Amino acid sequence: MGAAPDLPPTTPVVTPPPQAHYSLLQHQHDLISEFFGGRVERLHRDNAAPPPYAPTTDVEKLPPYEAKSPLDETPMTKYMFMYGFAFPLFWIMGVVILRSPLQLTSDWHPEKPEEERREMMEKMREVEMVWAKRCLWALVALVAIILVIVLAIVIAKFA
């Protein structure tokens, strides 16, 4: 028996994974690597499909979600505090809320009993007062900074 003929070395043929698991970016990366003579590297080495999901869901396992209450709404004074950094007059309006009473009207949540509406109003007032006090402190800090700057300028001119 003679020697077996030498066969040319074969390059492995890379077959692309199914279209669902093969992104356009991966395909472009592979084409560039092949053009420049680099080896084709797979970003995702495991081309297997993900495990199947259960066809039905267990509703009991889902976390309970509560309806959004009116107390979760952001108070107007919070917006006044935030926008006051761009336009300080909003801080003045926020400070005015400290002195203005919050009144309970009959058309606000008419489906709820009077006591529950009153409790909600008190909680909302507490949250508004926190932001209104922040507006007050921001306004006081702004006035103090302006006074320091003015005093420094006056002292520098006359000294």
C-alpha cells in the first residue's frame, strides 16, 4: 500500500446560528474579522436557545400592587423648591404656602368618608409644609449670599 496523498488543510466552516440568536452587530463583527484575517469570535459562545418558559403563570406568586393614592402625588411646593434654583420667585411662592391654610372642599374625593378625607388632607399638608420650609431656607440662604456679596463690594469700595 502506498502513502496516502496529502490533502490540503481544510478550514473549518463556521455556520451562523439561527437568525433569532444572531444579531446584525455580531454578523458585522464576524465579517470584519474574516476580512482582516482574524479569527471569528462569537460574542455569545452558547448558541443554544434559552430554556422554555412555563406556559402558564402563577398569579399568586406575583407581588401585590396597590393603587396609587393621592398622597403619592408630588406636592406643588416640591416643584416650587426645584424650580426656585432657576427662578427664585418660586421660593417666595413656596414660603407663602406656609401661611396659607389648606381647605377641604366637597368635590375633592367625594366617594370617601369625611374622616378619611380629613386624614389625607392632614398628611398632604405635612408633606407640603416640609417642602415649603425648604423653600424658606433656600430663600434665606439666597438673601444671605446676596447680603454678603453687597457688603463685600461696599467694604471694598470704601476701604
